[in-house]
Amino acid sequence: MVGSRIKELRLANKLTLRKLHDLTGLAVSNITLIEQDKVNPSVGTLEKLAVALGCNQSDFFNEEIASTKEEDENLDSFMNDIIDKLMKEGFITDADNISESVREMIVGAVKLYVERKQRH
């Protein structure tokens, strides 16, 4: 259900109902009803919630939990560390001019590493 996914994402982002209200402008009572699947949110409401929760609207309908803002920030930091190390080793000469394909390769390698670590 959409409401339970929204609540799951809110809690994963360590947001209170009040903080989600502050971020979206939605009434706390309305958020509560949505999370309890007692009302169906409009597309506009889903967009406000997605922005506040740092995800896409489609994440409300997926079984797997979307990454939290904190996880995204950690991944960005990790990526910067990797790029710094690659520069120090001479594999990259200018971090600002890394091609998108190289960046995607690095991200893919990191995701694969994280997935394998989580299995063990």
C-alpha cells in the first residue's frame, strides 16, 4: 500500500510527522490518514512527499525501500573519496572532467560491492 510505503520512507529518513509537515506543507492529520491508507493522496501530494523524502513517486509503489537522503550523502562522500584516491594514484588527472561513462562505471562498481557486502 502507498501509505505504508510513505511511512516506511519517512521513518527511514528519521522524519517525524511534524517535520514532514514542515517540508511539505501538508497537515499532520492528512499525512497520518495517508500513512494509514485511509485516504488516497493526489498526484500533487505524492510529488510533495517524494521531494521531502528524497525519492521518486514510483518509489511509493516499489517493494524495495528507496535510498534515504543520508545513504545518498554517504554514497556521494564515498564516491568523492574513490575519485580522490584514483587521482592520487594517477588514474584520473582532473576530477572535474571525469566523463559520465567513467563515473557510471565507478558507481556501478560501488553498487556491486555494497550489494555483495550486504549478502554476507
